[in-house]
Amino acid sequence: MSMAVAGLLAGMALGFAGYFGGFGAFLLVAALGAVGFVAGRFLDGDLEPGEFFRRAGGRERDARRR
């Protein structure tokens, strides 16, 4: 499935949630979609758990301080 089709489906789901369920449902669908996206990227191997907890710059930044 292309990213355009995935984006279309996500947009339609958010639109239906917003129309039929109100703003709270819209936020819930958006949040669960984001969690599902991250979980999918993690399961595909595109993300590693350590990427969420590392500081920007990493070792290079610490080496410049010495």
C-alpha cells in the first residue's frame, strides 16, 4: 500500500470520527493512529527502542565537552 493511500484512509477515518463522534473521538482516533504507526514502524524494524530515549547529539556532544 502506498503512503498516499494510507494517508487517504487515515484522513477518512479521522473525518468520520470527527463528524459522527465529535472532537473527542477525533482526538482518540488520531492518538491511536499515531500509536499504531509507531508500533508498525517498530515491528518493521525501522525504529529501535533506544531512539526514543537518546539525547540529540549523542556521544559527539559529550566528546566536545571534554
